[in-house]
Amino acid sequence: MSRPNILIIMVDQLNGTLFPDGPADWLHAPNLKALAARSTRFANAYTASPLCAPGRASFMSGQLPSGTRVYDNAAEFASSIPTYAHHLRRAGYQTCLSGKMHFVGADQLHGFEERLTTDVYPPDFGWTPDYRKPGERIDWWYHNMGSVTGAGVAEITNQLEYDDEVAYHATRKVYDLARGGDDRPWCLTVSFTHPHDPYVARRKYWDLYEDCEHLLPTVPAMDYEDQDNHSKRIFDANDWRSFNITEDNIRRSRRAYFANISYLDDKIGDILTALETTRQDKDTVVLFVSDHGDMLGERGLWFKMSFFEGSARVPVMVSSPDMAPGRVDTPVSNIDICPTVCDLAGVSMEEVMPWTTGESLVPLGQGQSRTSPVAMEYAAEASYAPMVALRAGKWKYTRCTLDPEQLFDLEADPHELTNLASDPAHAETLAEFRAEADARWDLDRFDGDVRESQARRWVVYEALRNGAYYPWDYQPLQKASDRYMRNHMDLNVLEENQRFPRGE
């Protein structure tokens, strides 16, 4: 298949451990299960950074946050960094985004020719953390445990309203692409904000999980003093002392989260049905991915910001004639999506490959192997210095200048309860990871770069909020004069062109 169309479906904060080989059997997700059956399924895929904006900039560019300089949810994504949308558009694709991508800065397109919705989160520097003030909680935008104590049912929320709009515009765009007017192949990215907290779901989906056997975490909450140093920082950042989390809170939060996976499944089903009924499905590659995961109460942790599996592992599925359906256990990263999309489209990234770290997943979908480790970085709220991690084979290694190293054997210890870094039996493995980390990162320099970025943004944000305020929010253009029937159009031609399929 030459120059396929490409549909990228992205969701937000979807825990990859729920997708061991496609959606877990007990999830009510028939559309995602059908997609999984025809996809190469990456069981051990990871985010580049367990937070929205850093993870997404990395996903789009094939670079880690230390390369993009998108360290946190208020760090500018530079217009000069090519994304898969740039690569494909340069090669003759039409590129379109419906939904969230959490771009920060005045450029709200980053290679997309068209954007159908605004973003769900602010694009300015207002959410900048500050390493100069370790332990400071910025209450008006930091996560807190109210998402857990407030879990439940509602028919409309801020996020439901957003994702309803994302799905509507995406489905309409699929119909528009079928009706033509543009002979170029297309890449449509549809990016939802669920199942990201708050944990609130519509009744019809909530009721699906009334008898669910998975409403409590596998690893119960640990005492604060028994947590590792970074987990303690996450607890503090989430203002845990101000909330009493009950077992009922936990059950309701997880139930709503699972319910919102089913909500997304319905929305994704609508888009895939539109693709099929307009006869575009045979010519379209479909990728499914999340930006990061959610701890969902494991160890007492919620949300993301951690390298533990629930937070860092994400689902990745690719349905393409060039890749065989089936499970791949090799660790991969969502920064591999950018080179994978370009590979499937026959588009070269050669000019920028020296500055990217992602690798195409296509060879893995053709039975080949890979040995390079997966790298992760985190330098946002709840950290006081940059943190890095490597996943290779059965091992996960983490490092931060403030903390003891961690080394986990994920085959023997999938819940990461036993840190082997001080075990003499694993000294050789630890030494290998230390050498790999030393070759990849200068953590003192990384820390200095992050602090410089934060300090600059604090100055710029405070300045721009004085006097006249000009927002960077994307304003979707709806040209009413070009929609439906207008008097510069021929009604007969219009009615024929807007019908698809024609002649039936």
C-alpha cells in the first residue's frame, strides 16, 4: 500500500497495564478490542515523560524532554522542532488535529494544517513549577486528591463536553475527507482528554462496572514513611494530608475511570465506523496511543508523575498491512510513534535523525528484534531535580541526584516492591545501567537547563499578565460562509459532491 491515510487516536492518562495484549478481557471496550485484533500490540510501551505536555511534545517529535525543552505543562514547544505533522505535510499529506495536544506557546499548530477544536488546557506559562522553592504547592493548578473524593456520576462535565466535541469534529472530518476535494493522502490525529481525572462518568458507562472485580488496587496504600523519596514528593504535591481517602473513594474512582474507557470506546467506534462506511478503512493505518498512565491508587499513588508502571506504561497499537497483528513484548516508547508514522508513509526523517531518539516500530511488527533501552525523563511538579529512567529487557533503572537509585526486575517483581540497587547479586546489572545513564545524561547540566527555563518563564508570564492580555489559546475557525449551501455555490453540484457514497 503506497502513501496510506493515517488515523492517530490518542487518549489521556490511560494506564498501559490495563492493555497487556489489547484491552483487558474485563474492560467493556468492543471497538478497541476489534482494533487490537488487527493490530501489532506493544505490551511494554512507555511514555517519554509521565506528564501531558512533555509526553506529547516527545510523542510528536521523537525527542525526549531534554531535547524538546518541554519539561513540564507550561514549557514552550519551539516552532522550529519538526513533528510528524511537519514531516508528513512536507511530503504532501494533509494534516489535521481534533482535540488536545497541550501545546504551550504562540504556535498552536506545530505542522497541522488544520485544527478543529481549541485545547482543553491553557497554552501559556501559568503552570510553571519552580525548583527554587522545593516543596511549594501552587494550589490553584496542582493536582489534589479531590478527584478521588469527588468521584462519581454526571451526565456532563468540562471534560465530557470537550471529548463530545472532539469526537463530533473528528467524525465530520472523516466524512469530509471521503467526499474529497483534496487528492492528497491525509493524517488525522484525534486526541481525547479522557480517562484523565476527575473520575466522573456518565451513568450508562458507570453501570457497566457495577460488579467489576477490579475496583481495588493490587498493591494497597503504603504508609507515607514507607514510600520512596519521589513518591513522598508526589503525595505532598497532591496535598494528601487534607483528604481522607476511604475504600469507597477508591472504588468509585477506579469505577469511573474504567467507565470512561468505555465512553472513549464508543467515541472511537463512531470514528472507525465513519471510516469503514466511507470505504476509507482499507487505505488507512490506525494507531492508538496514550500520553502517559495513571497509578489508580496502587501503593496509594494517583495520577502520574512517576516512573512506576501504572504511570509510565501506555498502550500502543498499530493496525497496518505492513505490520503483523500480534503481541510484541520488546520495550518501546511513544517517541517511536513519530518515526513509525513516517516509515509507514514512506517519508524520510534523515535530515533530523541525529537529533531524535525514537525508532520505527515497523521492524518489530515484522518479526525483527531490538535491544536499545527505552529512556524516560521527568522534570516537572513534584520533582526538585530532573529524574531519568531506563527500561531494557526485564529491568527498570531510575536515577535522580536527590535520591537513591532504583533497580527493579519486572519479571520477578511486576509491582516494583523490591529495589535491587543495593543487592550485591545485581551489582553488574546496576553498573551497566549506570554506564548507560552516564553516557546519556549530564544531570547537573539538565538541572541547570530546567532551572533556567523555569526562571525565564516566571518573568515572562508575570510580565504578560500585566496590562493588556493577549491569549495564545487556539481559536478554531468556523467559516459559515463556506458551509452547507451559499449563493456562490451551484446547488446541484453541491448536493452531488456532498453525498458519499454517490450513485447508490
